[in-house]
Amino acid sequence: MPALSDPRHERFCLLRLAGKTIDAAYEEAGFKQNRSNAARLAAQPDIMARVKELNEFAAQKALEVASFDAKQMFVEVMQDIADAKAAGDHKTAATLRMFMIRCFGYEDSPTLTHEHVRGKPIAQETAKEGQGEEAPPSPRVQGGSNVLPLSKAIRDLKRRIQET
């Protein structure tokens, strides 16, 4: 919907979008103060449609400004890590790794496991319906090669940085 033909009506809609009350928007748009006329103008279908359209447009613009492509950002960070390693800059590579750990929310996590990486707990395995009894639950892994204590990883990174 294009701008309204009456500039005072368009101004009224813009002021309503800015959060002004009906009375304040009516008066600031160039009309004489009159509560009933302000309410009548605000209730007109073309005015309501224009305010709704302006509100949707503002919301879309805000979303575009606030959103970003996290997947692309992490691909770029991984490339930066690889470039830093190739250049022998292990400190930058470790800093970028720590950035990624913080972004994924694992900075305060005691351990990182395959369970965390997939983003959901290990589900108990069950037999398909009609094919016998349920299988026993999968044991939770308490240690081993798929568990990496975060504090140990940080210590190892710091040690590697100090060695270079």
C-alpha cells in the first residue's frame, strides 16, 4: 500500500507507529485538538491498514538488522582458525576456538561429549512396536575417548600457546 494521499493522514499513521496516542498524533499531524475526530480517524479502515503495514515493515527491517547467518559465521571462523594455524599463529587459533566454545555455550560445561554436540540427550533404544520386547537402555558414557573435559582442553591449549 503506497503512502496515503492526504499528507496529514500519512503523518498521523507515522506518529501512531512512533507510539504517540491517538490524540497526540492527531494534533501533531496538523489537526485541531478533538478527541472524537481523532478516534474516528484512527478507526478508518485505510488508516488502520496503513498503520498495520508500517508496523509490519518496521518489524521486518528490525529483524533484518538483528539477524545474522550463524552457520556462515562459524564457517568463516573455522576458516580463520585454519588460516591462523597455517601461518603458525597458534595463539589466534586458540582464541578463535575459545570464541566458538563460548558461542556454543560450553564455556562452563564440565565435559563435552558426542551427546552435547548433537544437542540432545542420548535416547533410550527401544524395539519397534510388534517386534518383541524393549531393548535395555543404552548405558550413559561416564568416560572414555568421547569425553573431553573442558578444563583439560583449556589447559592443553594454554600449554600449546606457551610452547610456541
